[in-house]
Amino acid sequence: MTMQNVGRPTRPEGASETAGFQSLTGGRGLLQDEPLIFELGGWSKTGVDLPEPDQDASDLAGLTRADLPLPGLSEPEAMRHYVRLSQKNHAIDLALYPLGSCTMKHNPRLNEKAARLPGFADLHPLAPVATAQGALALMDRLAHWLKTLTGMPAVALSPKAGAHGELCGLLCIKAAHEAAGQGHRRTVLVPTSAHGTNPATAAFVGYTVAEIAQTPDGRVDLADLELKLGPDVAAIMVTNPNTCGLFERDILEISRLTHAAGAYFYCDGANFNAIVGRVRPGDLGVDAMHINLHKTFSTPHGGGGPGAGPVVLSEALAPFAPAPWVVSSAEGFELVEEPTAEAAQAFGRMCAFHGQMGMFVRAYAYMLSHGSDGLRQVAEDAVLNANYVKARLADVMTPAFPDGPCMHEALFDDRWLDGTGVTTLDFAKAMIDEGFHPMTMYFPLVVHGAMLIEPTETESRRELDRFCEALRALANAARGNDKDRFKAAPHLAPLRRLDETLAARKPRLAWKPETLAAE
Amino acid sequence: MRYLPLTADDRAEMLGVIGAPDVDALFVDVPEAARLSGPVDLPAHAGELEVERELARLSAMNRAAGDGPFFCGAGAYRHHVPATVDHVIQRSEFLTSYTPYQPEIAQGTLQVLFEFQTQVAALTGMDVANASMYDGSTACAEAVMMAQRVTRREKAILSGGLHPHYAAVTQTIAHAEGMEIERLAAAIDAEAAVIDAIDEATACVVVQTPNVFGVVTDVTRIAEAAHARGALLIVVTTEAVSFGLLKSPGEMAADIAVAEGQSIGNALNYGGPYVGLFACREKLVRQMPGRLCGETVDAEGRRGYVLTLSTREQHIRREKATSNICTNSGLCALAFTIHMTLLGGTGLGQLARLNHAKARELKTAVEGAGLEVLTPRFFNEIAVRTRGPAAAAVDAALAHGVVAGVPYSRLDPHAGLDDVLLLCATETTTPEDIAALAAALKAA
């Protein structure tokens, strides 16, 4: 049926002031308020049709639960509930998503399709190895690509996220020191600009953390490093490019000093996207580096995971890699799940089974799509886009390190907001009203009021310009005494600013019939 | 390159705006010696069709669980997942969003996490649950570390019925922290043995039910024994569907419940990504690892959700954090929540009874084939004694087109249980599958 246009106005009439307009039901047009599933009345409902079993569970008498109070929804109700919720999220597919250090790039749907092929998705991790040769071949190929791109001889695939990869790398380092009678080395050096996971990981494995100072131009202070490298140091953890978006110019000297002191060089590979295909960490003297497949190799972030964090390893650390690993022979691929006599130095196991296979498939599809030429282009365009944003904003905001190029992300501080009464947080929230996700803010900690912008290579010139125009307009407004725009932002999001203090003071972590809002 | 929007003209103009002569000038900080002059030695880019063909070729080299009679469990389970689940998790707003650090534009993800936490707390019978962990095994290791923080004691006792991979992961992490792990000998019905091992130095005991051999245990007595010595009880579950039928860890006085949530909403994926469930008593919440989503209000007093209690976490606490964890298993938790919402308590109960009924059929058939069933009380998995090594029986059955479960020795080669075969049946198992298994085992 078509909509009849006879007998009704076809032009808008009487456009009047809509500020302060309220709907009668509290609705906001297509953006629906959506209750929790516990408030939708489905306490005896189910959205699946299952046969009644022809045997009861009487043989489990005394072992069965009394009740399971959870609501269900029919399929159409469930679909509507979750689709309505989805509409309250921002996403890469909607706009540039400039979260520095997170590499929010386009997620190709081919990768999703590949991961859902039954030979991968419907494959049991303990299926006989003879029935999983394609999966093992893929893991073997993925390992080959990761090793070639990083110039490293070995890789442990099983870590399930970046921080899990850091843990894996430090456990290799710890095992290597213990094997060499160097178990007394208990200190890990971490620059002040490091991701929080670095010191947290070091502490988690029982190491003491000491900080390395930073130079005024945003790099590791070599003199301070040299001072702190001693017989107690097990490793340094350095992100390169670092969290200020800068390449560590003295990286070769950093690794030389580290090795000379008998320590290992752990590189946080969160920012590998900036150098993939142009620089191999193996050529920089790195001993271990995790690779966030959800950053550089574009497996979806999924609202906070699942990630994947394979760790490439140097010759010195390779013998300590955890089980499992894939070996190939004339008869095909084998999976070593328990360390054998020849590989008795493996430090243990990171997780049940073999790692994030679903992410391996996606990452491998991404690699094949780009090839060696495309991956090099990825790094070049990522760096070009970041420098373009920096150049276009340099006259209205204050770059933290104005001299020289940045790598894949542009870091600004909040000096340009001095005297405006607007903070980095206010500015970030105002970006939401302009249709953009805020950049990473207040990180790295070494820059006051930090704003870290990482556009990634999958942004077009047009989208970059749209983004820069929005930020320029906001910057001018902030300095033009338009403070209210910022202090109360966002105005146009599904919700206004949320009270995080209340959430922490009276933790309400599961649904209860009465709400906080009513109290 | 179809994923790269910049044209050659764009690049030239942008370099002009930047004031750089060429793109190499942007890499000037890279030491000369470390610059690659050309592409690395890997194939050049490929079109969508070529990539799809290559991935399909590799996929076809595997035998999917659905390709024939199939009986593997032991920590990963084949269940039917409604089509709605996979559709919704592929919506751009869920698939391509980041961790909900900007709650005003992430209420979709946050409300889902709040629903997830509530569902997990109800399933496990606990007060609170976090927003998920990497998987069940890492959740188990984190629970042991948490018990160390809570009790300030240094020893953990692992039951001999704990999945060997879970034990290995826990040992790996605990060893690094200098914690002592006492792993009891693997045995079919091993749970009660942990009681004798508890002493005044014990931080926690870790017991799995149903255990790796499929044995269902009421752990209430173990909880009493642990609490009498000031230790915590951690209950592990690898088959989340069992929550639909069996007494919950909370009902049995567990302090921390961890589980693998893959069974609900998530495919087998050759071992990952999965979703770890982590729940505990309210009084322990500030020692919990991982992300938590909590209810609050916005500036206009409307209900909303935020990530909360982040003062436990690495990005705030750095080296003093409760864990180094920085992600959860967001999309897998979403899949779990949608599937759980479709099921409801009613549907999950029905699904669980169906699984148990299939396993009873399996048991009858295996006994009919002349094999001894070792599991006294089971949910949907049983351990059976094979005539020779279980690994050989699996190979022989495969020649008959049947994937006849998991030899226990594959998980734990040094336990001396080479003739123990782990079998699992779910709602996807048909009577024909079971008949084929019985015939294959009889012939083996």
C-alpha cells in the first residue's frame, strides 16, 4: 500500500518553536525508552519451542534446584527489546570514532561471514585433530603472517586479549630468568605514559614496578632508564609508538641498554597499526610483544570484547611459550596440548583450549584482503590521517607535542581551554551533540587534560573534514563564552550526564523491583 | 584497496596541508636501520571473492560437529542457538562499538550488561555477577586470586574433578603470584576428598559440578567444611545449561561461582571466543576482578547505567588493581543474554531436562554396547571405561563416521586414566546418532 497524498497537506505547516517540547507519553520519537527484561512481564514466558523430554529427572532427586526466577520473551518481543537497546549506542558504522589507543577502524563483514563458516564456528576444540586440519592450517598461516610482519621467530596464539598477552609475555620473561638462575630479578620498568595494564600486569605476576621518566618531547628519558637498569631489573615495558602517539626515536638504544643490563624488552603492541608493514619490532630488539587483533587486524570491539592478544617472541623467549601450539609434519598438522619432553620449558597454560579461533579467522581474512602492500598502506594512511587532523586543529587547540610529526594518533592538552571554564570532559561531552564519539580523554596521564585522537586509516577525507569542522566549531564556541553548551553537554544523547558517584556509593549491580530513580 | 578510502589526490592534498613532502617524512622518527624499504614477503592484497574462496577451502578441511554423530563435551558444548541471537549481535551498534566508557551514548551495551549480570546472579544463585571474563578457565584462576586477597592466605586446593585445563591455568597464574596450589589426584567422584585437605592455611577450595567426568555433586558439606576453617568455596561449572536443572552454587553455600557461559548463545568456535561467568556474595564485591555495570541516574533523574567500582581496575589503580583485565567478553555476553532472554527460566529448565534425558538415552545405549559407565550421577555428560585406550576407541569410531567423545588422557595425559572416555549428549543429539555411537563402540 502507498501513502495517499490527496486530501492531506504535503508541505510542513506552521513550523513553531519546538524547544522544550514534551511528548505525551515521555517518548522521544523513534528513540524509545526501553524497560529492563525483568519489567516486561515475561516471568512464565519462553521464546523457544522445545519438545518435552520423555524421561524425567527423578534420578537427580535432591540435586535439583527449587526454582529459577528469570523472565523470558517471545521472539518478536526479544527482537524489539534488543534492537531498541542497540539504537542507544554509538558505533564505528555511524561515524568516525576517534578513541586514541583503541584503533576503532572499519570491521569488514567478510570477516564475520568467514568466522561463521560451519568448519570454524561449529568445530569443537577437542574434536579429533584429524577432523580439524583446516583450523590448524589457519592457525599456522596466521602465525606465519604475524611472525613475518613483526620479524619475530615465534608466536603464542592463545592469549585472549591484549592484557592477557602482556601476562603471557611477562610469564615467558619470568620463566626465562628463572631458567637462567636470574630469578632474583623482580623489577619491571614502565614509562609514566604507559597503559594501566602494564603496571597492573607486572604486579599481577609478582613484580615490583618502577617508573621511567619522560623527556619534554614525550619520549623515554634514556638517562633515567640507564640509571634504573640494574641487576634487579627483569624487563622494561615500552609501548612503541608510545601513548603520546610518538615513535621512540631512541628505541635501538633503549633495547641495547636493556639487553646489556640482562633484562628483556617487552613491547606493548597496542599501537602496531601505525607501523605495520613499515617497521618490524624484531628489528628494534623487542623480545616479546602482544598484538591486539581487535586493533591492528580489525576484529570487532563488540562493545568491550572479545579481543585476542597473540604474543610474538624472540629466540631467547620462544622455548618458554605456553601450550598449546601447532606443529606441521608430512602427515599434516598436530596440536601440542601438553608440553612434551623436547619442549619441557613451556611455562604453563593461558586458557582452556587454543585461544580465540573466531578472531583468528577474522584477522586472517583481514590480512589476506590487505596483503603485504595493503598493510603497509594501512600504516601510511593511519599516520597520514592523524597528522592531517593535528594540522587542521593546531591553530584552535594545543598539540601536546607540536614539533615533528605524530604517528597514528594526535595528542592535545588543555592549555587552549585555560580561562574558558570548559574542561576536557565538557569538551568531550559536547562532541556527542555534534554526532561524534569523544576522543580518549585524560590519558596518557603525563599530559594535562589529555585529548588523544586516533582517526585510523578507514576514514575518508570527507569524514575527516567533517570531524575537524565540528571540533573547530566547538573550540571556537568554548573560547567564545558559550560555556553552557559545554557544562550541560550532552543535550542530544539518549541520556544526559550520568551520576557515577551515586553508582559507586550505592552499588546496584543487579535488577531489583524498586529503582534508584524512585528513591 | 576496498577498505581504504583515501585516493592518491587526497593523500597529496593532505600532505600539503600537513606541510610534509611525502609520507616517508611522517616516519622520520623511525631509525634509518629499522625502516623497511618495501613490502614484507607476503602475498599481495586479494579481492573479496578470492579471500572467501580461501577461507571456505580451509573450513571444508574440518568436520563440523553438525556433519554427523558427535559426542564431545568436556568444557565446550554444542547447543542449538536461535537465529535471532546471531542477527542481533551483528547489528552495527553492538558489533562495532567500544567499551562503554561514554555512558550517554552506550546505554544499549550498558543495559545489556546489567541484564546479563542479573541473569548470571540468578542462574548461579549468587548476589552479584560481573560483566563477564575471557572464559571459564581464566574466571577460575581469577577467583582463586580473589580468595587470596579476601582471606590473606596462600594455599588453594583444587578438586581432582576439576577440568585439567582449568587446573593448569590456575596453577600457571597462582605460581607467578607465589601462591601454593594443591591439586588432588584425578578421580571420577573426587569431590569429598577435598574436605580432608582443608587446613588453617587454605584460602579456598575449588570444586567443579558437574565435574569433568560428568559427576553432579551437592557441595553443601564441602562449603561447611571450608567455612569452618575460614576458607572460601569456589564452585566451577563448565556446562551453563545445567543451571536450568541443578541446585545452584549459591543454594549450596558457595562464596564464588565461576562458569563457562559458551553453552548459552555461543557457538563452539574451536575453543573461543567464549564468555566467563563470575559471581559472588555481595560482601566480596570490592575484591572482584573485571568490569561491573551499575544502575544510576542522569542529570534529569532518569534511570541509566554506567561502569562502576572502577577504582578496583587497572586504568585507575595501575599496579594496585585487583586484576590486569581490561576487556570483558562483551559480544559473547550479549549473545548469552539474548539467548537467555528467549529461553527464560522456563525454557532453560526445559532445555536442561531435555539434555539430561538425552544423556540417559546415551547411557543406556553405551551400556547396551557392553561398556561400563563410571559416572554415578550425571547431567548431560558421562565417563565410560573403554576396552583399550580411549584414544584408540575414538580413532576406531571415527573410521565408522562417529566422533565418539573426548579421551580423558587428551586433557590430562599423566593421570593414568587412559581408558576413560568422556561422552556428552545435548538437545542436538538424535536417537540415530546414539545408535551409530553404540554400534561404533561395539565394533571398536
